[in-house]
Amino acid sequence: MTFLEVRGLVSGYDRGRVLHGIDLDLAAGGALGLLGRNGVGKSTLVMTLAGLVPVSEGTVRLDGEDLAGRRPDRIARAGVALVPQGRRVWAPLTVAEHLALASGRRRGTWTVDGVLDLLPRLAERRRHPAGRLSGGEQQMLAIARALLTNPRLVLLDEPSDGLAPAVVDQVAEVITTMRAEGVAVLLVEQDLHLAFAVADEIAVMDKGVLVHRVPTDDFRRDRATAQRLLGVA
Amino acid sequence: MLVSVLNGFAIGFLLFILAVGLSLVFGMMDVLNLAHGALFLGGAYLGAAFAGSWGGFLAALAVAAVAGLALGGLLSLMTEPLRNRSHLDQALLTLGVAFVAAEGLIIVFGDDPLSVPAPPGLDGSVTVLGATYPTYRLVLIGVGAVLALVVHVVVERTRIGALVRATVADREMVAALGVDNRLVKVVVFGVGSLLATTAGVLGGPIYGARPGLDATVLILALVVVVIGGLGSVRGALLGALIIGQVDTLGRLLLPELASFVLFAALALVLVLRPQGILGGVGARAR
């Protein structure tokens, strides 16, 4: 059954449109890896779905409810969580303050203790301001912040950016764990290994539209298509 | 000299109470509220109208608090349609409100300066280390210090304070958590305005109540905000205490150049640390 249904989504910034009619479906609990060259609109799609970039046209249905054009807090309360590009943790606030602000907003299985069990590094850093954490720790904090809202859909925008391979593996583990809890995942990535590790399907964006979508295993085998769409081997 | 230092503290704490709301609203929501000085003057006139007894003084504080809360909430709603416009548009709106408010106060209270007596019992003087000093100002230092401590604890140690600091740091991410930014803004605007009107009542016995006082204290508060750093409570406290001392020392040592000394301090901070002594907002992306 389709959980997230995006139809004809057009959006952009003051200086021009970036998305030119996105159609996208995601099943409940599904995981889609979204690839594409720089500047094709992947981040804009994520920010539009989160309500942080205004929608010009189109619909975004979550479980049948149209969220297009709603305020970001309204979309979050409907169960959409964002792990944005660049993490965007609140630098002066401690880890504990991040977790306290995020928790208790929606009913669900994730609690502060549960998240700290999953991410023990954060437990050690509870009293530290987020601005003093390493990039990997900040990424874990951004994911923890999203999980604690007990979302039905998590939007992750390049969570591997700037992280060491071992830390990227940890990110993959956390995403796998949240999927096991039934959370749907839309993952924008440049890191093919991470996308392949967690996504059932791979979609490719180009110039503001989706141009290709196949099961992950097919995409891995079809090197010629990957080369043509992404310019990678 | 001792009198000047004490005066500096009295004015410094008063400036902190005035400036902290301005700083948080500007740092959080990018709204520069130029009507903040008018709120202070409104409080001072309330103090003048009710002056003469403890009952009157406390009544003035209570009315000022309620009126400040309500007017701050109203200002927050008025600036909401300009949310995505430039600082200039918002400044023009709040400046217009400030002009209307100042004219309204002149219509009600006249344009003669009013002096505001301190409440009975505090209108005398005490001897501090051999110097004679007005009792009211000494009490004001204590009350200001307590208020500063309360604001600090609320902002730095409570959940609602964490929400305010998170909103200063990155308000989109607060919205993406499910929090309505407009609600946070109304509350902070209301409480900040409450502090401004309260500071007006408390400052009445020092500054009196007169047309033009609104602009004078607004400029002092803006200097405090710029020196301390936007959206930082500790910065506002530090900036207010520095400006309190600089202003009173300047008046004592270089009476003709007092306002130059004030702005020289501002210029010095802007050259050495443009984001303010404790400011971090400038580091925010985009």
C-alpha cells in the first residue's frame, strides 16, 4: 500500500523553480535511496517534503492526508522527521537538551533511554554542547533528534557527508534498526554503499524530476545505467 | 567614584531587564522591535500616575506587567505577516508603532517631564562606605540582580529556555520537530515586553517620565544588544553592565562627551568582535 504519494510536485526558491513535477511513491516501512548529481534538486525535494521550501504545485499525501503547503511543524506532527544536510544541530545546546526537546511530542516506541542504548556515544556526551561534538557524533545526534519524535517517515539528506567509513557503517546500522521498527526512509545520498546497504529501491533524479527507479539489486548490477545517470562506475 | 560605580550597576541591571527581551526577539525571530523604548516609557508613565504609595507602586508594576505581556503579544502578531521580509520593513512597522505610542502618551500625560518619587521608605539616602547614596537605587541593584538571575535560570536551565535557545540557533529545525515558531515568538515577545514595561516602572524614580525618553533608552538597549551579541542572555547582562559603567563614568569624567564615550565603546566592540562579545548567531548558516 502506498504510504507516501507525491504527485506533480513543483517547488523552488525566489530565484527559480528547482523541482519540475516530482512523482514518487513509498510503501509503509519502505526505504528509497535517492541518487543524482549535485544540484539536481535532491535536497530541495527533502526540504519541500519537510515544509521548509514552499510548494508551488502538486500534492504530498501521507497516509491519504495532503500535506503540501502545510507549515513544517504541522508536517512534523503528522509523523515526518528530518535529518537535514549539514546536520543542523543547535550548537549551544547540550546533547541532553536536544533529546529532551525532541522527545514526548508523538506517542511511539522511541524514548531517550532507548535512543541512548542505540547510540552509546551520545550517552557519554550528554553534558556536552552539540557544537563541540565530532561530525559523526553530530550526525548521530541529528538522527536521535529525528527518531525521538517517533516518526512514520524519516527524510535523511546525505547523512554520510564528511564522515569516516566506520562511522558511515554505524549510520547504516541505525537506519536499519529504525526500518526494523517500521519507519519508512527516504535517503538522499552520494555514498552509493550506504544507499545500497539500507534501501530496497534506488531512484535517480536529474534536473528536478525522477528519471529512473529500480530495486536496489538491479541498480547494482546495471553498471551502464549507473554510469550514464551518475557519471560513476 | 563609588557613587558612580553604584550608579553604573543600577543602570546596568535596569538596562539588562530592558534589553534582554529585545535581544531574544531579534536573535530568535530576526524582528527588530523599535517600539521597545515606548514600552519602557509607558511603564515609566504608569509609575508616575500611580506614584506616592507602596500600593500605587505595586499596582503600577502589576498593570505594567499585564499591559506589557498583552502589547508584546500584539506586536508579535503584527510583525508576523512581515516574517519573510527584510529587517528594514519590520523596523519601519515597529518604528511607526513607536511614534504612535509616543504621541498617545503625550496626549494622555502631557509633554512636561514628570518626576517619579521612589516608594515611601526608599526615597531617602543611606551611607555606603562613607558616601551618601539614594536608598532606592541600592534596592534597584538588588532587584535587578535577582531578576537577571531569574531570567538566566529560566533561559539556561529549563526546557522552555532550551526551546528559546534552540530557536535562536536554528528555528527551522525547531519547526521540523513539530513546534509552532509563531507560538514561541508570541511568548518570548510578550515576556520581553513585560520586562520592558517593568523596567520602565522600576526606572521611573531614576529617569522620570518624559517625551523622548523612549528613544534614549531604546538606543541604550540597542547598544547593549549589539555589544553583548544577539540572542544571548549572558551577553545582554555583560553588555548592560559594561554600558551602565561606561555611561555613568563617561558622565562623571567627560560630561560633554558622555554620548561619544558610549558609542566609542560600541565601535570598539564592533571592530574587535562584530558578532558581539558572547554572540553566536552570526555563525548560523545562510
